[in-house]
Amino acid sequence: MENLILTLFILILILLNVVFFTLFKKGKLNLMVSGILMMVLAPVIGFSSGTLFLHFYDWSSGGTGEGAGYGGAFLGLITVANGVLILVIGIIMWILNFVKK
């Protein structure tokens, strides 16, 4: 089940990136706003995936399930890093456009 959760996470992250860059190319959304939105969504994605990992944890193995929390936190950090990367790209493009003018 954890493979399904990771696959859904990757698909959601790719879908969000495609939507953000498509809206940027159409001129409807700035990359800096897209990066901030991605960073705001990071805790939601991290907590949701951690909850799903914990829900589907095999309690008969005798563990405490803390790996599920670590997994959710890691997925949240990946989402934050993706948002920061989009934000930095947006800032660099804004600076380059400002210098050109």
C-alpha cells in the first residue's frame, strides 16, 4: 500500500508542476506565487501522507509506527524543496526581466 501512496504523491507533485508551468506560460500565474502555493501545500501533503502511512501500517510487526511519521515528514520536505526551487526560479526570472528593462 505504501507504494500506491508514494506513486500518488509523485503524480500529484508532477501534476501540480505541470499546472503551474502551464499557467505561467499562458501568463495567468507568476512562478513566485506558484512556489509560495507549493510551500503552503507542503504541510497538507506531508501530514496527509503520514496519516495514510500510519493508517496502513502493519501493527502486528511490533513497531511503534514512527517510520510513518518520518515518511510523511520527508514527503513534506520534498514538497517544500520543490516550492522553494520554483520560487527561486521565479525570483531569478523577475530579476533578469528587471535588469533587461
